[in-house]
Amino acid sequence: MANRLRPAHLAVVAGLAALLVLMLFMDIPFFRLQSRAAARTVRVVTTTSVFADLIANVGGQRVEVTSLVPMGSDPHAWDPTPREIRAVRAADLFVYNGLGLELWAPRLIETAGRPGLVTLELSEGLTPLEAAEGDWHPDEADNGLHAHEGEEGNPHFWLDVTYAIHYVRRIAEALAAVDPQGAQYYYARADAYVSELHELDRWIFAQVERIPPERRILVTYHNAYAYLARRYGLEVAGFLVTNPDREPPAQVMAQLARILRERQVPAVFVEPQIDPRLAETLAREVGARLGTLYTDSLTADVPSYIAMMRANVETLVELLH
Ligand SMILES: [Zn+2]
């Protein structure tokens, strides 16, 4: 009879189990120390500081994340060195966007030749908008979206917060696959972060409401804002280049100037990782204001994805309204 569990004993056991689960869920330091003794830090290498921030928000204490392209640099026009190859060689998980944002990534993975490296292509399975590069024809110049060939599609999904949420969910799944012991931890952190992102999404809608509808027009340096524009009801009227590693076609400047004048677009937007001189010339020529938007990289001024999006929307409201 002595080794038989009575209801009172069961209650104690259930209570202890519940406490343990609670501690795990809340990431109480005592518990973390215990579990960390067994679990090794998961090494994640990613391409940009934007994705590094998303990964750090999900991975927390269990993950060490490295961004290959430094803050403030342009992932389109960048090449890995032996240092980055070594970083990939030591990684458990490699996270990149795909769709040509990092044209150098597949070769880097191959060169690193890390057996068993898990790779996560964040844009996989999503239907992209056109990269929209090609000849500028007068009949197409009105919407800024043009037919093109040989492009994989517009890679900049993360500037629409709902796609950033999709990226966060995929990151949580990939981390849970690489480190199954941490699965609950990753999913709980992803849930908490996604709540913040939903709040950000609602805030952006409210902010865009402050811009008069006829002035919700974007002319940018590279075509990074297609998804943001579609989600929040802005119009991309034009851009200088599809991919910032290329020079704008000669006739683009003149056509953009015409669009800016005809539609009385109040501002032209540049990006901190890109030489602003052409856009400055354009803005001066038509008397538009010049603003800075963040797209493919975080900086010291906007050290997180949420800070970057908030700064962008504040700039849009200030310059367009
Ligand atoms: Zn870009």
C-alpha cells in the first residue's frame, strides 16, 4: 500500500510538473542554467542584420547569431571573404532571403562545404512580385512596374510586416528542427515577438491614414517597397534601379523627373547603404524633398527591425503628408 499514489500525492506531483513547465516557459534563470549545461549554443549565420534581429528575437539565449553583411552595408553588392566562409563552416544553420537578394549565397554555401549544414531560404514558397526591371516604356512608366526577364522576383518581403511574421515562424521551425530540446522555448519566444509585430502592423496602418490619399506615392532608389506599398495602400510611382548593384539606365532619370513633376510627388527617398547622389540630383531638379528609408540593413540609428519600420513610417508621414 505504501508505494501506491494517493490523490494527495498525485496533486503534489502534478503541481511540481506544472511549476517546471512554467519555469521552462518563463525562462527563469535557475532553470536556464540547468538546461544550458546540457545544451550547446546553436550557431546561426545569416546574410543581413535585419534577419539577424529576427533570429535573435526567436533564438534568445540558446542562439548565437552572426550577420555576414555588416550593418549599414548593401547585401546586393557584397562579396564574401575567407572570413565569412569560415563563419559558415562553423555554423549549424544558415538563413538567407533568396530571390536574388544575396546572389552570392549559394556559392558561399557550396564553398564552405559544411556537411550537414541546415539552410533556410526565408522567401521559399512565397509568390513574389516582379523585380520590375527592364526597359522603361512610356506607357508603363506610370506605375513603375515593368516587365522584365531573367529576374527571380522582388526579394524584399520583410518590409510588409505580415511577411516578417511569416519569416519569424519559419525561423522558429528551423531552430526547433536544429535544436529540438529548445523547441518550446523558440515557439514561445516567436509568439511573444509576433504579438509585437502585429501591434507594429496596426500602428503602420494608423500612421498611413495621416497621409492624404493622393500623396501616398513612393519614388525610391531601389525597388524595395513593393510589398510595403501593397500592404499599407501606398503606390510605387518609380525607382532608379531594381538591384542596387547596377547603375540606373540612362533614360530613367529623365522619366522619373517627369513623373515627379506631373504627379507633384513631394519626396524622393534614398537609403543609407547606397550612394545618394543620383537621387539628390533628381530631387533638386524637380524641387522634391529628400528622405531616408531603411530597407536591407539595420544601422546604429535603427538597430532593430521594429525600430527600422517605425523610423521609415515616421519619415513617410513627415515628408508626404
Ligand atoms: Zn534590396
